[in-house]
Amino acid sequence: MTRIESKEVTIPRPVQEVESFLGDMNNFLQLLPQDRISEWKSDGRSCSFKVQGAATIGLQLDGGTPGKLVRMKSTERSPFPFSLDVHLDDQGAATKAHQVFEADLNPILKMMVAGPLKNLFDHIADKMVAIHS
């Protein structure tokens, strides 16, 4: 199992506000690097997009734990099955957050995607802070 974690960030908003933002997949586009994304589609519960030079990714909400975890998983549009969990830690007026990506990748695919995915998840973490500041 391949596991990639983003850096942890502190978002200057209460956990309920961050969770509500993440719970609407229409908002996910704001977290992605705009210059590398095309063919965006969302219905609020799921989204799909094409990453420049890579595959189309499908992502849908998949439950979680209120105030602690927003769970997403790949859809059939993705090139491989994966999960993406956003862990939330209530700090009162702020929220600490980090993402955990898990997928069963063969060693060659892991070598190819690990670095770009880590960069993507760190970008998403930074954007969560910027949007809510």
C-alpha cells in the first residue's frame, strides 16, 4: 500500500467551516493548480478533472467523521483506486489539517507518481489556508 501525506497546515477558520467547504465537491476546483487542470465537472458530491500530461481523475465523497475526517475515494474514471482523507483537528477558532492518500500501486507506478502527488497534496494544503485567510 502506498501512503502519501501532505504537510500539516493551520487554517484560520473553525473546523465546521472547513468541513462544510470540503463537503461540497464544487469547491475542490479552488484547491487545485488551475494551470494544470482541465475538463472540470462536479455535481457537489463528486468531481472529475484531467491533469495536464496525466490521466483523468474522478473523486467522490465517501463519509468520514464529523469534525475530524472528510473521506474521499476514487471513482471509475480514475486510472487506479485510491482514497484521500482530510484529517481535521479542531483548534477552536482555527483548524489543523493534513491529507492522507492511500492506493495499491505497483512499484513502477509508485515511483512515477509519488513526487507529483506529494506536491499536489501540499499545494492543496496551502490553498486551504489561502482561501480561508
